[in-house]
Amino acid sequence: MKLKFLIVFGFAVTLFAACGGEDCSSPDITYTEGASAIINTSCATTPACHGNGTTATFPMSNYDQALAATSFGRIIGSINHQEGFRPMPFPEGSLMLEECEIDKLTAWINAGAPE
């Protein structure tokens, strides 16, 4: 019985540590503390995507640009690959963002995209 408990406890601790114990839907997320890291590594990566100098889309390389992008009302649908939205990251068939990243960006947008 103790062995089962230790195995389950060890698994739970490992899982918690692997996830970083972070709150993925924190209402306290800001651009500076959370959203920018996701956007800069997954969205504003090149001019072909949402980087500076893009002519195919809209840039998201800084707070003002990312805030303007939230006004389109399409980011949440796109990052969730919902029907009727262009899936992001693009091109179609690309892997979705991690669920925690989606939760953080959704919380940030729903909170009014604070800086």
C-alpha cells in the first residue's frame, strides 16, 4: 500500500514540476509578464508571419501592435483552430500552441490585453 502511495505521489510531484506549477489561466497576465513571450516565439517570428515589416498580415512585434491585433477579435478563434478562423500558427496543418499558451493568451485578451 505504501509503495502504491509513493508511486502515485512521485508521479504527481513529477507532473507538477514538469508543468512548472504555473497558472495557465491567470487573470493577472500582462503583455510584459506572459503574453509577449508567447507572441514573440510563436507569432511575431518573421515578416512572413506577424513580425515587423510584414505585408501579408499585421505586425505583433511590440505591445501597441499586439494590442491593435486584439481589436480584430479573431486571435482566440485562430489559436484554437476553430472553424471559420484561419488557424494560427500558419500554415494550416501546423501544430497548435500548447494548451497553457492558449489559456494564457485567452486570459490576457479577455482581461483587456493589459501591458
